[in-house]
Amino acid sequence: MRLRRFVGADVATATRLVREHLGPEAVILATRGHPDGIEITAAVDAELVTRPLAAMPAGAEAATASGGVAPAIGASGDAGFASVAQELQALRAHLAEIERTLAPLR
């Protein structure tokens, strides 16, 4: 498992750094205030590390950002895709809660 800390001016910036360096499979373990903004501690299973977004094929990043399926996954209707979509929705809700909690600190 790879464990790293990221510091950003705000939650969105720190979260973007997590995705860029550890990939979409990264799990946020902790967030806290930092003199330079927000510190996020995140981890990812070493076997699940994907290429950073900058190294993805041109259409993959756009498809992922727009909520579509990245070309690497394909549109085969995998049964596991539904559970991934549910987990993503739960993570978005969690991130929104973190942002609401940290808003007074800004």
C-alpha cells in the first residue's frame, strides 16, 4: 500500500493532487488544517496504481471528467461498474461533507 500526504490551498486542490499522483483508486484516510491550507493523507493499493491523468490517452481524461466511461474500461456493461458508480457517489457526498466542515476554517 502506498501512503502519501498532499497539501493544497483548499480541499479541491489537495484532492486533485491525490488523483494526479495516486490515481482514481486512492482512498482519503484523513484531512486536517495545515499552515499552507489543507493536508490530505491518502493511500492506494500498490497493485491498483494507475497512470497519472497526464499520461492517459487523450479521450480518457475527458470521458472520466464528464462522468462517462473512460476508453480503458469500455462500455461492456460490467456488473462491477454499478458498484463503482455507487462508491463514487458515496465519496462525492463524503467530500462535500468535508468541504462543509472545513469551510469555517477558510
